Amino acid sequence: MPLKMRVGLGQFRDLTDEMLAFIKQMGADDFLMNTPNLPGEEEWAYEGLAALKAKADAADLRLMALENVPIDFYLDVMIAGPNRDKQIEHMANTIRNTGKAGIPILGYHWMPNKVWRTQPLAELRGGARATRFDMKEHEDAEFTHGRVYTKEEMTENFDYYLERILPVAEKAGVTLALHPDDPPVDSLGGVGRIFGSFEEFKRGIDKFDSPNHQLDFCMGCWSEMSAEGAIPAISHFAKRDRIAYVHLRFVQGEVPCFNECHIDEGSVDPFETVKALKEAGFTGFLITDHVPKVIDDTPWGHRGRAYAIGYIKCLIQWSDRL
């Protein structure tokens, strides 16, 4: 039976028995792992990937995606360093091994200096806490990689990589899922950011137009770009079958200043979000992504995630009745 839009879990690195039980208890059948703890200094071997897949299968769960390799695996690819071509070879091996292990999606980003946030945390209802970003407090940040890397350079480096790696993914049967820049500003720490607007994503997806090149559609990041433009972006890419999976995370505000929040208090309506996915024919999975810190929660956020998962399940059930 073909799969329908559904809830999943993600954003953890170790596949413990407790985590498998929690996923099942939440009524999910799908999950992804973010930068899983696997051996390998330059690439992931088939044996480690196959062991993760076998453990998921034994628990009657689907390991649908691995989101992000360690940045050191492809840092020189992003900034055109001296080991770029060698790292592309290792990434090709990782993708082949991922496909051989039966894991269908590999998520990636184009942020050599990672996600940025501003301290202290924002305070939400009842004293819950969530991350925030204020560009004013980062305008004078030192270079993270020694010099300025322009948006034009970063775009050229991206194209160089995709020209070589997308054919490997197609042959391996792996879908590459591109995450937005977070935060979606033009530059941070001297490094240009090239996936922070609809136009930039449209260029990247249109230029490398393949069923094996899709989006990890992070609603939080798209809301950071433009609350008004987030749902039209869903319709555009989902109707073209270019959304692999969704981070159903929400924020209050937009760049240059925003904060994360509970799923039911963001700048974009979650009902309209899921409705747009349904109407566009999306049949992938949605995960909670980040969640606010609530009282007596675990470091990973079991309570916060359980709240968001229940909310997402209700949204999907409601959409099924449209």
C-alpha cells in the first residue's frame, strides 16, 4: 500500500532501544537520525549503515533518512579547499553505502559555519524557553573561516558539488534533501549563505532538476525567511514532488530577529501548512525538529516533542477528512 503523509521522529544521534520504544509509543513508524554516531573519519562504511537499518527493521520501524554527515566530511567541498575532490570521492562512497543499506534519503546543508543563535533564550508561555536570533548582535562577528566567502563563491562551490554528486545519488537510489540556511541571512562570520529565499531555492532545484534532488522543507526556516511566503513555497515545491520530508517547526518573527516557539503559536498557521501539503499531494513524513524547553523535560525534549507529535497527528487526521 502506498504511504501517505504521516508523522515521524528525528533529531537524535544514537539508536537506543529506549528511543525505538519512544518512537513506537508515539504512534510513528518513520524516523530519521541527525548526524548519527557512526565510525569513520572521512566517510560512512556500509556495515555501520546496514546495522542501523537492521535495528530499525527489527523494531518494525522505517529508517527513512540520515540528516547531515559530519561537517568535516565535506567542509573543503563547501569552501573549495585543497581536499575538495578527495572529499567528493568520500561523499560518493557514503551515498553509495547509504543506498546499498536501503536508507532512501540523505539530508544535507550548505552552512560551513553551522546554525547560529543568540543568547539568552527567549521566554515563552508559562516560562518555557526557546532559541532566538537577532542579527544586530552578530554583525561584527569574526570570520569563521579566515576570510570572506561571497555568495557567488558559495554558489559556484555548490554547483561544482552537485554536478559530480547528483549522478552518484541517482545511480545509488538515494534522494538528497537540502535544508535551508538557518538563519536565512546573506552572510554570517564572513561566509555567504545561498539558501535563504524562494528564488535561491528555485535556482538550486531547477538547475539540478532530478527526483533525487529534493528539499528538507524546514517550516521554521521558511517562516524565518517570510511568514507570508512559506505556504506558497510549499505549494510550489510539493506540487513538483520536490519535498522529501518536512520539519514542522514554527517561529515568531522573521529575519533579522525571530525566536522559536511552540507549534501552535508561530507566525504561520499550522493548519494551513498541513492543508497546503495535502492539497499538493505530499506523501512524505513530518518531524517535530526543535522544540521549546518545558519544565522537567529531558535534555532531548521528550515532553516537548510528545506535545508536538500529538499536535501533528491531529493535523494529519484533520487533513485526511478534507
